Amino acid sequence: MQHDPSASEPHSTADRPAPYPDQRSLQAIVANNSNALLVLDLAGMVLFANEAALRLFGRHADQVQGSPFGFPLQPGLTVDAEIVRPDHSVVIVDLRVEPIEWEGAPAMLAVLHDITERKQAEQLLIETQQLLHSALDALPSAIAILDRYGQVLAANVRWLQLGPLLGVEAIDCTVGASFLAACQLGVGPAVVVTAAIEQLLASELERYEGEFATVTHDHCWLAIRAVRFGASERVRVVMVLEDVSARHQAEQIGLARRRVLELIARQYDFRTITREMLQLLGEQMTDLVYAAYVVRSAAVFVSYNRYILHDDLPHLDQWASELLTRLPYRNQRVSELEPDSPHWQKIQSLIQMQIINRCWLIVLRTNRDPADGWLLLCRQSDTPLALEEQQLLDHIEQLTTIALEQHATLHKLAYQAHHDALTGLPNRLLFEDRLQHAIEHARRNNTLVAVLFIDLDRFKQVNDTLGHAIGDLLLIQVARRFELCVRATDTLARHGGDEFLLALPEINSPQQVTAIARRLHEALEHPFFINGHEIFVSASIGASLYPIDGTDVIALQRAADMAMYRAKGTLRNSFQFFDAAITSTSIEQLQIETLLRRAIERDELLLHYQPKVDRAGKLVGFEALIRWQNAELGMVSPARFIPIAEDTGLIISIGAWVLQEIARQMREWRAQGLPIVPVAANVSALQFSQSGFVQTVAETLAQADLPLGWLELELTESMLMGQIDDLRRQLIDLRQLGVTLAIDDFGTGYSSLSYLHRLPINVLKIDRSFVARLDQSDAMVERSLVSAIISLGHHLGMQIVAEGVETVGQRQILLDAGCDVFQGYYIGRPLPAESAAAWLHPRR
């Protein structure tokens, strides 16, 4: 209905219906609206659908317009509806219908909003909440979430059962209850919980952890963990309570068990130990009134009581002693004392007073007798033994066995602690004790004490060929022979394996020690006959003297040990006294090895470069010589550390560093615009024998990115001995990489001349020992050898280098003999890289 302005009846503005927009405007609004709009006639037929509606329905205009809408028309109400598209997908919309006028006739305007994503999110939220509640209920811990006022917002099933344990009512733990207020009125555990929640809500803590005992049972403990999250009005506290009673009880039992074991270890008497075990039972069984403990083999009876009057205790002890000492053996480990038995009737008065309601008999099995130990437990509660209590009885049985065995084995342990199990000789512990007494006696009387360290030679061969059983029998017979060679005041001991120690007190001169060592050697001259085998054995013996080689037990043994190794290294079946000078050298070598292992990482190694010149004096190359600058040792000569590096295998990493450092220096010189000349590096035999040596060289060359021919490797003659085919293949691989190969110190080794012909060698270096005397008047032999080497090398197409040229006379003789390259102090000393660069300058 349109408003008639000529109507005489006044109407308020609130009572007037909203005027319809003109039809053209309405059609434009409906057609271009971003919301899905449908125009329906009063019968529910679709008169018009805008583009948004067509996309929502997934249909064309001719499929929608003229078709029934299919939903009830309820003007003014918003309802949810599902639309099934042609592709069978479902869209959820909220639908609102309002009356309008369309093309001069009453109609309905349906407005549809796609709420599919919102509905799916709501459903997912519901399912997530259900899953969360299910997960919380499945957890073994009690969990609750509190708001900033301490009210329970959410809780799992276990939380709802905590009230009695915390000292509050069960209803105070339910969702919606004011849990904090209830705890503030409680005592005991509730006080702990209150303090935790208040500190978290006050933002004093973000996390709280602790443990407390519950109010219902002494052995029931709960662990509390609480975390705060959120802020201001949205602050929340997550509470987690977990039953840790089993862990607490296990810890208490463990502490008590360690207490008993400590008494056993300290060798307390058996009665004291058993009292401690009964005390352990009383601590764990709160309803235990009386307990008695009997070990028949030790004639021990011990009792424990609680709540028993002083006058009743003697009567109860007598009853328990008679019961336990006369009981026959029972196959059943745990049994109950039957109420109709005569033994039960004897404590009828205590039963009537309800002090004792149930008695248990436990057999304590030991290694000696399956019925040696008995335990009687009298309990106030009428309940069977719980599983954890039976496990506690297992601990008591184990402790009983340990305590009994302690007393039986004390003497045996004392003997074994001081004697060797195989030979029966004193062991090292007893030896050191007696040696200490001998040293103290010698200090008072100004005499000597000798320590001999004896090691059997090639004893390992006996074990490897005849077996360890034969080896053990041999050690026993050797010990018996050695015992015949020493005095009653001497101490012969087995140090371990095939090593023996001998302490000789009251020695007046080293000659006495030598005589005893000779007797020991003579004792081994005759063969040993063991299980049909004739065995010969010898010994290396080292000796030290007090106070010359040491003033304490450890120093004397160490000195004798070092002397024995020196004897073994010189000649088998020999004897040596300790030599401090040799020991000093060994210590120095060990120090060098230790420091050398860190030399590369500490950047302590450096290279010096010695120039090599041709016949005209022009620079044709360098030889890189390694140096070591150490903070403790100063500049260390290669002669000191290279042999140690080769013995320990460190030469492999050092050699690899040398190649990399040469490459780095060459790149630096090239970057300075200096010309490149070959640089030679010595290769050790150990380095050359590594399977990956050629690969290491190849990687160094690739990383250097320098012209070919810049690297020369110097090998010794001894390195060329071996499988010629394998050696030739390895050298050819190096030559193919562009590496020049030289034989260093030629003429001092044992290589065959045929090797030189077959191997791809470029350079022969005449050893400095031939060059050193060339300019002497009587050096005819040296000059002839040098001429022969030069002639041989030239015929094989090799370049000849003379090293160690130190005088003008030596250079002239080598020049006349046809030598190609000269190296030595006369030419130039080894120089640091900065000084060596001057030789490369074009204006030199």
C-alpha cells in the first residue's frame, strides 16, 4: 500500500509503513546487489534472481527464474537452509524474506547469505571440544582450568574425584564451583594448592611445581603442576595433579635399603642390620603392630613392636621365638597363621583387644638353607598383603642373603683383596703396602730398597699357540721357581698378566740386586713341562733403587717399569737398572708429540723456501722446508719433530698441510704479479704409502688453480723399493697431474738402477754427503761418484740437482761436471715467504 498524502486522518511517523522505492530503483538495487537476492511471487515462484544468487545456486537464470523457490516463506524471520547445487555440493545459507512490490504487484524479496564456512567452523569447534574433553578424561592425571577468580571452567573425570584427598568437598571441584575459595578454607594440602593458585593469579609466577601428602593416607602423595596463561580478564590457570605415591614409596624403600646396605658395607653385626630391616618394614606398613625376625644358622632373634605395652612385650617375644624356631619348612613362601591353630590361641588376649587381627609367616630363603630365615608379621588391619608389600618382602629377603654372606666371606675377601687368585702370590695392593714399610725401614736405617719389574718374554706366543690354560699353568710354575730365588724378607708379587714385582729390602749395594736378577734368569734356563709340552721362557728385568731412583712406592715402580722396557728393547732375557737420562729423553719426546698434535690448529707451522738456481745463476725453483714455532719450545728443528711425527702418523696431516700452504703461497705471489717457479716438497714414506695420496695431491692442485708444473715432489730411494708395477702406476698418475718427481738424497739408498729406467722420474738430487768434500784435495772418490751420477742421470734424460752447495769451489766442480741446478747455503739460505719473494722479482 502506498501512502495517500490527501488522507485527512493524521498518522504518526512510527505508524507509517516504509515506502517502497520506485520500481526502476528497486530493480537496479536487486540486480546489482552483491548479496544473493531472489524476487518471489506470493506463491513462491522465482520472478527474478540476481547474479550473486545464480552463483550461489550454481545455475543459469533460465534454470532459476520461473521455478518454485522450495522454502517456506516466513517474512521477518531469519532461518538456516541448505542448497544442493547441480554438482551435489551443499551450501548452507541464512534466509530472510521481506514483502516488496515488484512490477506493480505484491511480491517477496528473499535475501540469502552463504554461511557454509561459519557453520563448518562451528561444527569443527564442537568436535574439537568433544575431543578435548575425551582426551582429558583419558589422561591418568587430574586436570582443571580455573579463571581469574579461582572458579573451575573445565575439568576431567579424575579431577572430580580429588576432593577428599585435598581436604575439600567433592562438590567444590566440579565445573562452576569456586575451587580457590574452598581451598582457602581448607587445611593441609589445600593450603599448598591455595598458595600456588594465588601466586599464579597475582602474576608472581608463570609456573608452579611441588608435591604434598594427602589428608587421607600417610603414603599417598600428589604432585602439583600449574601454569598461567592469558592476561587481565582472560587470565587462566591450568592445574595438573598426579598421584606419585608409588614413586615416593619406592624412594623411601630405596633410601632405607641403601641405609641397610651401608650397614652391611661397614660390617656392622648381623643383629644391628636385622633391626634396621624391621624398622624399614614398620615405616612402610603403617598397620604393623609387631614383627619378629629369626635366622636359625646365626642364632639371631630380633623383634619390632608398635602399640604393645611394656608388660606384654616379653610374652609376645617368647611366643614369636618359639613359633619361628620350631616351624617346619613350608614350600609356600607366604602363609597366614590360622585362627584355629594352637599358636594363635596363645595371643588371644591381644586379639580380643583388637590390637592384632591377622598374622603372616614369611620364609626368607638364603643361599645356605631354604628355611634358614623366618619373618612374622602381626597386623592390626584385617587385609591381605598388597602387591607392593610383597615386593617389600623381596627386598628384605635380598638384604638378608647379603648380610649373611658378608660374614661368611669376610676372611675370603680379605685374602682375595691381597693375593693373586691364580698364583697365590701377593697382589699389587699387598706389594705396595709391604714396599711402603720397607721404604720407611730403609729411611730409618739408611739402607737401600730395590724394586724389580719382571716381564716374561714372548709369553703371548704361548697363549696364542698353546692356549690360555697352558699359559696359566706356566705362570704358576714360574711363580714357584721365582719363590725359590728370593729371601723370606723379600716380597714377590704378581703385577698382572705375565708381569711380576719383587721388593728387596735391606739392600747394601746394587751388586746384590744384580745377583738376584741373575738367579731369576737362571731359574728360567731349564724348560717347563706342562701337559706334554716342553716350554722355554725368558724374562726382561728392570730395577730401581730407593732413594736414588725414587722416594715413594709409585716412583720406584714406575722407574723399574721403564728400566724393564729398556731391557726388553735392547735384548731379550736381559737386565737393566733405571737410567734417569733416558727417561728425560722419553719425557721430552712425549711433550713434543703432545704439542705437535695441536700445532696445525694453533697455526704454529710455517714454511721457509730455499732457492735453486741453474748454471747461469737464474732462479729455477724453491724447496719448501717446514719449521715449527712453539710458544713453549721455541723454534723446533725438523730433526727433532719429524721423526716423532712419522712414528705417530702425524706426518700424514702435516704433509697435507704443507701441500695446501705451498699452493696458498703460490696464489699469493701470483696475485702480487710475481712469476711462478716450481716449489718442491718432501714426501714421507708413510704419506706416500697412503691409498688416497694421489687423490690428495689432485685435490690440492685443483683448488690451487695454478699453471701446471708448479709442484715438485721429492721421494727418497727407499720409497722406490717394493712392487714396481704398483709404484710405477702411482708415479704415472702423479706425472699426469703435472707434478714433477724427484729422487732426494740419491746415492744413499739401495734402489736398483733398473728402477730409474722404468719409473717416470724427472729429477735426481745428489745427496749433500757427496757434495760436502768435493773441494777437498783428497776427494777423488767423491768427485768420481758425483760425475758418475750426473752422467747416469743425463743419459736417462733427468735433470741433476746438487744440494748442500756451501762453497764456491764445490759449485765450480759441480759446474764442470755438468750439474744442472744448485741448492745450498752458498746459493741462498731457507727464507721466510716474505724474503723469498725478492728472488722472484723480475729486476733481480
